[in-house]
Amino acid sequence: MPRDTPPVNRGAVRYLLINVPLTDPTGPYHSISYLVGATTAAGFTGVSCLDANIAALNHMAAPDQVTSLLEECRAIRSNLEQKDRLTRAEQWLYRYAIKACGLQPSSVQRAIHVMTDSEAFYDYGLYRQAALVLKRWLEILSVRGFPGQFEELTLRHRNVGSLSSVVDLTDPEFLDRLVNPFAPYFDSAFTDVLRGQGWDFIGLSVNYLAQLPFAINMCRRIKAAAPDALLCVGGTEISDIVKCLRDPADVWRLFGDCGAIIAGEGETAILDLLEAVADGRPVPTDRPGILQPAATLPTARPAVNYENLSALPAPRYDIWDLGQYWSPEPVVLYSPSRGCYWNKCTFCDYGLNTELPTSPSRNRPIEAAIDELREITRFARTVYFSVDAIAPAYLRKLARAIVDSGIQIRWSAELRLERTFLHDIAPELKDSGCVAISFGYESGSQRILDLINKGVRLTDVPSLLQELARVGIGAQMMGFIGFPGETPSEAESTYDFLRAHAPLWTTAGIGDFVLTPGAIVAKRPADFGIQEIRALDGDDIVRALYWLDGEGRMRGIGEQRTPALEALAAQVVRFKDDRPFVGGIDSNHSILYFAHYGPSLVPAEQREREPADPLVRTTVYETPARGVDRFVNAADFDAFFRTYLARGRSASFRETLAWLAEYPADAETEGASLPAAVEIYPSGRFVVLTREEAQFEQDASPAYRLAKTLMLRESGVL
């Protein structure tokens, strides 16, 4: 990607690159760092970067904002308690307004302080309370949008509207309400940035599905505040949309405010756009990876530029204020390779791939990688190698070069379970600073692994994990159940294997198989016993497919989740929190804990420790509302969505609103408890108590309280 000598007007181009909510608040995503490395090296030095994700969260976490939110929840409760009967929507809203009871205006700032303080962060009892407060706060914030729209500090993918429906995603009522929890930020500080300069170019980085509706809404805001700027979106989520849309032209229904869209890797594409801006030319129509409204898309997969990693300039990490994130020290994401060297797994479908599951495998020259890691140590000592998969030979060279260069870093990565670990590579990884590795173990059935074409012998895995454990590297295990043709006993074996080798791994996450359009399974369904593949009606962005098995039965996401399997799944859950917190696989916080405490992640003596000064305590709220324990809950939502899935459809925003506007049938509240009290735990979960039970709790002995505390902590509510 070398460029000619920059013309004088390149430095005069003023451009703004924005990371979109809602995503990880513990550190910046690295896509913009790579873009800025390329653009500034080419002479486009007039860049500003805004992480609107952490800026929005920090804005809303201010005590005055939290005070306003708590008062709003009090008013919601008071208003709904005056009514004789509540609709489903009102019941759902009341559930979330109750969660505000017991929080103080300072609670969120105190929790953030724990996340950023180098001592408090490693007090796991206090840390867990901080994580609970932050998750609970975001749940409460959802009363300003769709109650329950947030989960684990991200956007719940299936709630009121469909994130796969172009109709829903272009409905202003849906978007405005979903974004409304952050309206105070968007209406003030964000708008000030847009109007602060005469921007020539504004780009949004959209890498996760949870960012998509915010990006669409922000494009409208940007167009209104900076109409003369060339507006562009890019990122992995944008690439997925371009690939998965039934009608490729619909990308302009979603992003009609944009003058260009970047699909695929973006360094060369953004340079082409900035050069057009600098020279006063129209958006180019003949460049791989650039879409513009005047052009048509002949297919759902436009030509993509795969960057030459030997020629790319170094990424820039000095563009961020790393002190604004919810972490005691920075964790930097760095990509020494792109694509997957194996590139054969039949379930995989990542990026704007062509005939293979992922993009072509490419490696950064070792010398360049070492120079970049040395530069990173100016800002951070902890690095996550954000890659699809690093080839063992390259990884060994990189590890040796890190040691030889004297660079002092701690690092983690996702790797394949290769036999190479049995041949002395583990000590070299440890010497170079490796603290943890996550593996796509996938299944405890060799037959399923062979269908996946994983290239792994299950009998080798314990020895590989043992070698990592021997040198003190933590192992995180990932897999899924529900692959086409998998039997119930094979699904159980995925958990049985983890249970049998429990001392050799630290965390595990077993999800549900999702059949995606670009996977080899979807391209050769008959090879996997599939009669027919279908997309859900209403899904304009076809991210997931359903299929008819050999017996003509409809199969899809979560089909294997029987009560027996759920009981097995509970036995491999060691930590109650998921990303971005400690216990989440590959989370920044988990990496820091691995670096601090070793493969145990959290020392046994800390896991049940009660903080001396809790951030939030269990509280009791007296409510006149009848039957709070019967109010609409998440299980009711799931049942509603399943009725549509059974008909091969996705429920739309308008259909879900109509269901929520109804009053539940009398049978749903028959026998509901009389007005009493609600006991609210630090997590925000609550139980309804009779007045007798409430009095008993108040008069309970210390021994009873201790036993109850231990029980509640085990269940994850404390």
C-alpha cells in the first residue's frame, strides 16, 4: 500500500473517526488504530478520534445523570402502582424500575473506581460487586428505551425489535427509543464534537451487531450536524451486512445518509476516499471494498481488498486517552496476522470470505511486529493478539523474537489446539509473556470434530492442556452444541469432557451452533444430512439459517438445549460474569487477572470473600402492586418469540409492541400474591416476600443471614 509523496492538501483534510456504542468499555477496539496508522503515514495528519462508546457510558455514569435516572424510576413505580391493571409492557417496565431501589447517585462512580483502581480491582469480592452494580445500572437505564434491552454491558440481540429486519432498523420510532438511554450524551457532547470543526470526512467503525442500530441513528445525527462531510461506515458488522442482505441494495436503505461504505479491510479503501476528498473528486467507483450510492451491487459479495501485511504502516495507539476506560491499566489489541491458516472448519463463516471460511492467511513480518510491540509498551504492558488463528511456526518465531528483543509484555490469544504444544512450544510461549490461551475445542465427540473438519484428535487434547498447565498458562475452552446430526449423547459429551478434565482449564463457554450462509455446511448441506435450508421470513439480513434434518424436522439455534443439558452446562460454569468482566473468555479484565494471579484466574480464597464495605446492599421495597412475581419476564418473551419461530418467522417490532400492549390473560395472574415487599439483591434480581417473610428476614439470626448470603452468592445474585 505504498503511496506517492503526499500533495500539500492532504494535511488540510479534517477527518473524524468514531467508535460506535455499545461495546466493550474496558479498552478501545483496534480497527481505528490501524486506519489512522495508514492514513497519517500517507500524509493525512488532520485526524481526530472519538470513542463514543466509552464517552457515552462515562457521561451517563455521572452522579447527576444517575440521580435523574433513579428519580425517573421512582416516578415510574409511583405511576404504575396507582393502576388497577397493567399491560405486559407496563409489567416489564415495573420489573426494571424496581431494580433502581437500593442504588445511590454515587454507586456507579464507586463501581467504576473499583474497575480503575490498581488495588481495588484485584480484590475479587469488591470487583464482583462493582460488576454487578454496572450491569444493574445499565439494566435500569433501559427504562428510557426498551426495558431489558441491555445485557452484560451490551445490547441484547433479541428483545423488542429485530436487528435483522431492514423495516425495523429504518423505523425512527424503534431507533430513537433504543438509543434514548444515551440521548443526554448524543444531544450534548456528541453534537458539540460534530459542530466543533468543519469536518471533511467522518467515518464510523461498526464491528459488532450491538453497534448497528446506534450507527444508523448516529448517521442521521451526523448528517444533520455536519452535512458537508463525506460520511462513511465500515467494520466487520458492515461487511457482514453487505454479505448477508437478501437484497444488496438494502444497504442504502440502512445507510442512506452515507456517501460511501467500506466493506472488508479498510486501510487502502479509506485512503482512496480521503484522496478523493483532498482532490475534490467524487467517491471512486472502481476500488475494491468501496460502495457508493450511485453504483449498483451485482452480488452480495463485492470485490474485497486483502491488505498486504508486509506493506502496511504500523497502527497508532497514541490516538486514545487510555485513562478513560474501565480498567486499572490498558490492554492493547494487536493483530500480527489476519485470516486463518487452517481455513477448513465447516461451521466457520467470518468476514467477506469467498470460497473459504475466512479471509486468506497473512502474517506481519517478525521484525515489524517486534517494532510495533516495542512501541505498544510505551502505552501498555498487556497485549491481546486479536487474530483468527496464528500459525504455530509463526507464533514460535514471534515468541522467540519477543524474548530475544527483551520486550516485557504479558499476552493472550486464541489459538488452535495443535499437537505442536507437545513439542516444547509451551515453555517458549510462557517465556515470551503468555498468560492465557483460548481454544476452539468445539466438541467432546470425535465424530462431530471430524464433521467440522477441525483437524484435532480429541485424545490429544488432555496432553496439550496438561503441557500448558505445567508451565503456568491458563486455558479457556470454547465450543458449541447443536451441529447438524449431533445426537443428545454427543452433545452431553461436550460437557462430560470438560468435567473429566476440570483441573486443566480455567473458564469454558459452550454456545449453540449457528448455521450461517457462507459456511461449508450451508454450501454442501447434503454432506451433513440436511434436506433443506431456510431463512426466517422477516430476516432481511440473513445471519442465521434453519434447516430440515434427515427426518424432515425443523432444526435451528438452541434445539439441543434440554433441561438435562442445561444441568450439565451449569456444572462447567465457574464464574458468574461474562465479557467484559473477569470470567469472560478473552476479556481484558480476565487477561489482567491471569497476569496477576496465574491460571487460577481468581484465587480460591477470594471467590467467596465478602467486601468489607459493599458498594450496594440487599434492600427491601414495599410495593402495593399485586402479583409482582407473576409479571412478564424473560421466559415470557422467549415463549412469544418461539411462537413465531415455529412458523418460520421472526417477530417484528410492531408485532412485539402489539403483544406488549395487551393485558395478560386473567389466568396469568390468578393466585398472584397480595401486596407485600420485594427483596432486591445487589445484582438487581428480586423475590417477592409476604409481610410475614419480610418480618422474619428483618429478625433473622446472624447464622441464618450468613447461610443465605452464601446461597445467594452461589446463584450469582450477590
